[in-house]
Amino acid sequence: MDHEKILLPEQREMLITDLQVRFSQHMSRHVGLEWAKIQAKLEQQPAKLWSLAEMERTGGEPDVLAYDPQSDSYLFFDCAAESPAGRRSACYDRAAQTSRKAHPPAHNALDLALAMGIELLTEADYRRLQTFGAFDTKTSSWLHTPSEIRSLGGAIFGDRRYNQVFVYHNGADSYYAARGFRGLLRV
């Protein structure tokens, strides 16, 4: 196990407390879920706690939105109102990042997600998230892009405008101060 990706006991306690407070503040997101079961699952998986801490550190405000009985896992989504501030100004992936000769971005969404131990939301995940509130009304978020689109140089992103969820395309090498990415963690 990578010791750098394990939280100290006081960090674990603080994170679990923060997650529990968020859970109790947004009960409409967790119909049928019990915090005690979620906490027990979290305490059994220290590497997942580290990933949740990274989601929190970068502005994601992770919260549990569902339980998947097939994988026996709770699904934590980034629930910040806007695309997490600590993950913006990133192009889609490493190939896009290295292809930019002029003004390359400092990082890319796929590598950041991998380093954090989380997944980019798919279009279906993003639409599911949007059923819990109005997210990305001023920003946008890269989404996991199907290989058929990526192989042609594109990538997809989503946002919410006019009370509608939109999914668009852009060159994978593009990056904007208002575009980041949202993640999903299975615990």
C-alpha cells in the first residue's frame, strides 16, 4: 500500500466529520442511505479516504448519492455547485496536453483524476448528478469521452444553462478557466 496515500488519524477523523456534516445537511441526496453503514465502509478503506480528501482539497465537496448493490459500493460524486476550482484550466488528457505547442496547460483532467484515485463522470453520471440540484450553472466539466470521439481529436463536457443540462464537444486540447472536471469514487 502506498503510505503517501494514507491519511493520519486526525485527518481521517476530520474528513469523516466533514462528510457526515455534509450528509446531514443534504438528506434529500441520500434517501434510504444510512450514515453509520457508509462510515463503516469508509473506515475499512483508507486509500478511498485519501481520494475523498483529494476531492475535498480540490473543491469538489464530495457527497454520497447512491448505493450500488451489484458492487456493494457507495457512490461519492463531486457536489460543489460549480466545477471544482482546484481542477480547472485543464485540457482533457495527456495526448491533448502534449500536442499543444503554444501555451500548454499545466495539467489534464484524466491524469489528475487518476492521481486522485477517482473516475471522470460519464454523460450518464453527469445527468444523474443534475437530478440532485443545479450544478455547473456558470462553469463546465469535462466528461469521460467515448473513444470514437476522442480518436478524432474531440472530447465532451457538460454544463447546465436555462435549467437544462447540455453536453457539448470541444477539441481535447482546449482548456478554460471555467472548465474543470467532476469525479466519482466508489467506496
